[in-house]
Amino acid sequence: MLQTCAVTGKRTIERNLVASAISGKLALLERMAHCEVSGRPALPGELATCAVSGNAVHPDLLATCPETGVRMLASAALRCEATGEPVSPGGLAVCEATGKRVRRSLLGTDEVTGQHVLASLLRA
């Protein structure tokens, strides 16, 4: 039975087509994109881009950074040393009092020294 390639619109026998891991639509293998992490096939345009690494990946592999809102792979995230949360590198800054890399939103400015420090230290 002939099936239609979702990319080219050409009809061919089913064994010449591969199913997208995202939509399940069939296309010729040479017209498929592939997730750079899992290798699973996808139609062009179905993959999402990790904002940190730039890798084209299955959208289910991306998480949203709680600090910046960017979509990223877990492997591209760094840990906030105050909360343990995965954060995009751009969402971290160094506390000048402790040297810890923490979420930017956790920092405040010491009014005497002008240093960026954990806000919790300013309240103590």
C-alpha cells in the first residue's frame, strides 16, 4: 500500500518511510531531522533548540530555567549553590561574600561595600 511522505508529498511504499518520534507522521528517512541527544527522527521543524547548547532536540527533553525562562537541556544546566535548582548559566551570578554561584534573583547589594551578596546575608 502506498503512503505519502509528510515532507515531500510523494507517495511510496511504507517501508521507505520512517515515523517521527514526535508526531508519528511518516516521511522519507533522508528528509527527517534527528534529535542531537537521542538520535530519534523528527520532521523538520518539530525539534526544539536548547538555549544553552544550541542542540536541536526532542521538545520533551527541555526544561524551563526558573531564573531566566529559557528552555534548556538538563545536561546544560548548572546547579544553584544556594537552592540546588538547575539554572541556565546566564541565570547565575557569584555571591561576593561567599563565592557561591547562585540564582541572580537571590542576590542583593550591600549598601556599605557595594558588593553583590546573598540577600539572606543582608537580613542577618
